[in-house]
Amino acid sequence: LAADSLPFQISDQAMTVGERRLEGDISLEMVYPNPLNTERLLALFAGTSAAAETLCTYFDPLHPGEPVPDFIIYSEDVKKYHWGGVQAAGFFSQNWDLDNNDYYIRPK
């Protein structure tokens, strides 16, 4: 899976979601199609720093009883505010992109 094929761009201290650039130590959890088997999904975890990568599993996507969106982007604030610390979250379209506008990005 090539990083440039993902709907988000991740770099040191920043992540781009659509037209928005989110900065700081932020973590990403998401599901995405497996390029080797289109009938399966991958769980992807990434961060803009080592600290953010450590936080990547805060929202356990396999935890029974707590459904989560296709993607969640958050900072260390989730430890104090839980969902209030989420910077972006939502669901992909049927084409696995953001064209459906079914997502939230925290206002600046």
C-alpha cells in the first residue's frame, strides 16, 4: 500500500485531511481496503511523531460494543476529553475517499 494512495497525507508534526492541515503530535486510526485482497480491510495506525504513534491504539477498533468511524485523528487530548479530543473523524464513501463529506474536522 503506497502512502500516496491514502486519503490523508502524513508528515512530521502534520496530517492533511482534504484541504485541512492538522498540526502537532496527532494519531490516526483507520480501516482501508487491503490492496492484496479486496475482500479484506486493513487496520492502519500512524502518527506524526513517536509519541503520537504510541497513542495510536487509544480507540481500539476491535473493542466490542463501541463502534468507531472508518477513521479517527486525535491528539493527547483524548486522554482527558475522550471524544472531545478528536480532531477529525468520519466515514469514507463507497470509493474509499472523502467525496461523500461524511466526516467531521474540528474548526480552527
